[in-house]
Amino acid sequence: MGEKIDLNVKKSKIAGAGIVRIHNDIAGKLGIKSGGMIEVWKGKNWVIAKAVPDKMIGKNSISLRTGDMKRLSAEENDKVAVTKHIPVKETAKKKIEELKKSGKTAGEKIKKGATEFKKKLGKKLVKKTKTKK
């Protein structure tokens, strides 16, 4: 997850969901361009939306459509956290590159993790199946 920025909610006059407007400076800090995907968080609730940078939105504000506000349980002037959305595919590519640099293959890493998990699971099963005397 990238930089996290707190913003005040402003209700959009456009119905629907999935598109938010943020200030150009905030888009720059997040490292996104028009149409880039962001995550908007309020507590445990979150949505992924397409961001549209706009100079008319206040620097500390985000314009949310009613559908997104409902999913977030957000009201006007509530605080929400915003981060750049990083797709799983991009994260996987980075991990594979790290493995290549370290000289390991993804298969070796998975096999090692599976072996360790199997050992831990085996110990738990042994503890639960021992008979009491």
C-alpha cells in the first residue's frame, strides 16, 4: 500500500458509484493520473473507484457519489482515507522479481512455505488427537 491521505467527504451531485473526484495535487501525491484506481477507506469499509483529478475540488476534499457513500457508511464532512490501488498482478510481478534477484524460484518458495505449514498443522493435529489418561 502506498501513501495514505485523509480527506473530507463532499457529496457529488451525480448519482451512481465508482468514480470520485480529488484535487490534482492529491492525485500527484498518490502517483495516479486521470482514470487511475484508488481505494477509499472509512473504518473497515472500503471501495475501489476511478479517480478524476479536478482543480475545483478542495485540496483536503474528495467528491463521492451516493452509491460509494452508502457502501462506506459515510456522510458529508466525514473523514476517509485514500490510497493508490495496487492490483494483485502488479504485486505478484514485484515478488517474482525479488525472487529472481535472490536466485530462488517461485516454486521453491511455495514448496518451502507449504512444508512449513504442513509441519505446523501436523503438530496441532497431534496435540488435539492425544488421548487423556
